[in-house]
Amino acid sequence: MRWTPRSSFAAAIVCLFRYNSRFGLYTCGVEEYISVIIGVPKESYPGERRVALVPMVVPNLVKAGFEIVIETGAGVEAGYPDAFYLEKGAKILPDRAAVFGKADIVAQVLCYGSNDVTGKADLALMRRGQVLIGFLRPLGSVEVLQQVAQTGVTSFSVELMPRTTRAQSMDALSSMATICGYKAVLIAADTLPRIFPMLTTAAGTVTPARILIIGAGVAGLQAIATARRLGAVVSAYDMRPASKEQVQSLGGRFVELPIEAKDAQDARGYGTAQDESFYAKQRELLTRVIAESDIVITTAVVPGKKAPMLVTADMVKGMAPGSVIFDLAAERGGNCELTRAGQTVVEHGVTIIGIINVASKVPYHASQMYARNLTAFLLNLVKDGKLRPDTEDEIIRDTLLTRGGEIVNPRVREFLALPELVGQGAK
């Protein structure tokens, strides 16, 4: 018989009763038992179908000493009913308040910050010392981040994951960008009044669709690969010269423009914001390429800033009727001048898709990838039932956003023009 008490990031003394045949009685041994509870509430953002943890990762977490509690129905829309979690060793709780009340660590996809519609309601459920992990939009609203900090939670923002080899398995941004690039091509293909591949038929030859991908990051590269698999002729442009080899390795044609970006990427590999003169010249040079394309998929974003405007209304007017633009930067203001976030509009005969939260449209595998990222992060974050100090590990240090009532991440404080915390040096 084993008695397991409730313990929050603490060691408990557990008696193990064993029958000793030599002496004909039960003996009691003592061991240290650690129980850390991870809670997964149902996502509350309208239309969000993903879930933070899926059943397949539960055994690994349980084996590592965690207890998993799931809000009933949290995984249903992603294809993971409660019964699947129970089979793997998780417990189902009746509502959101029960999950927050029991959990030491709350794992979400869209936390308050990324969820500006319904996320604020979670503030009343958070408590000091609790850990919160998920998308928090750390370079967004300072007021929202301060509200999260004031609850006393220790929060970790997955957007701040360092771009290092060791952190690759935890990189949720890249995982979701992969889903977005894939799904954008499928939605655009369904919208385009043409087929993608070249066909030779008794009725004659059908020429392949021509697709231009602007931005060859993770989403862009996945879009190239998906469009090529569907048989389209694919071109891609990125201001970072290093992207050329990656584009060509996937079978795309790299569009080279006689213009050079200054400091094209930052230390983390993301594209950097350029001045307006650069973007004006870029638009001028891209006009002809865009006019020749049946589909344009734009993916250019700069962390914490409005997305650069790459496709003007006049450029849209120059495209053939029935053409499609899928703006994956719609939520950040859009790369196309005519994009409307969350909407699909038709301008000058061109369909402009501004769908946001695209990854949620592939909830089964998006949740699976995200859950694997979180599992790797959790196994690195907690050791022997305690949070590892952020001074020991770059991944923990870089993703730590709030603690003890303060926004503590130096990069975020600098971006938000907050004063340096006493006793905390810049990274």
C-alpha cells in the first residue's frame, strides 16, 4: 500500500508498507516522493481548437514525476476525447476553476496576452507562485503583461525560446509556423479557380499554377515544399541572402533583387525591420513578379513590430482576375495593403485571405507538435520537483517572463522601455 499526499513543488514523506516474512510483520520504510501537478484548461479563445498537451505525452510526464489534470473536453475539438487522457494516466477535472485551483503548472496554447478576447478572465484564477506556460505575446501590450505579473505567477513565454540546437525540440513558434505554411497553401489552392499541376490530357495541356512565397522562414519554406508537392511552379523571395540555398533545395526558384538589406537578420535568425526606402524599392522590384503569379503567400513579420507592407493596392490591381493572396502576417497588420485581419475579401478581382490563427485549422497535429515542445520544456524546467534556477540554463532564463509580481525578462523590459530591475544585469 502506498499513500501519496498532495505536494506542490515539495518533498513529502511516504510510508511504504512491506510484509517481512522472516519476522512475520509489516515494516515501514521511508522515501522521498515528489508530486508536481500540470493542469491543462480548455482553450477559451473563440475558434481555438488546439490543446496544450495530448494523450501521447502523458506517460512520459507521469514517468518523470508529474501528475496531469485536464479540464473535461479540453482536447475534444483537436481529436482527443477525455477517455484517451484517462487511458494514459491523466485525471479529468470538471471545469476551468478546478484545473487552475489544483495545478502547480498551467499549460496553455493561448494565455492572456495572446488571447485578448477571453483571456483576461483567467487572471482571477491565477495565484502567486503558480507557473504559467504558453504563448503570451511578450512584445505586445505592457499593460497586459503587467496584469499577468501582478497575479504573482511565474510565467514562461514560448515565443522567447532561443534559436539554439538544444532548444529546437522546444521551439513552438517553428512548429506552429510549419502548420501555417502547409495550411496556407491548401486554403489558397482551394480558393484559386485553377489546378496546381501541369496536366496533359485529351483536351490539351493545362499549365501549372505559379506561386510566389514572400519570406523564406519556417512558414515560407513549408509553403514552398507543400506547393511543390501539389505540382505548382514555385518562386520565393527573402531579403536574407542565406535563404537562397534553402529555397533551391526545396525545388523553388529564388527571386534575386538588385537591393541589399542592412543587417538582414538578428542574432536569433529573424528578419529585421528596414527603413521605408528599402521597402519602397522592394515593392517596385517585386511588382512584375507578383503580377505574373497566380498565388502570393506572404509571411514577413518582425517580432514586436507591425508587419512590413510589401504588396500595395496597385500591385494587387496588376494581378490577373481570380488570383489569390494569402497574408500570413494579417494578425500583425498584414503584408498586403488590402488585407483585413480575420477576413477574406475580394479586391480588383483578387481574393485576399487574412485568416488569423491558421494553425488551429489543423488542430490534431498542431496540438501534437505543441505538446511535444512543451513536454521537452517541462522536463528541462523541473528537476526533483523544483523549478531549476534560471541562472543555470539559457532556455529557462530566456523564456522567463514574469516572477514575483514583476516582468523580469531583460529583453522584454528593454523592448517595452521599462527600467532595468535592481540587481538584474542586461543580457
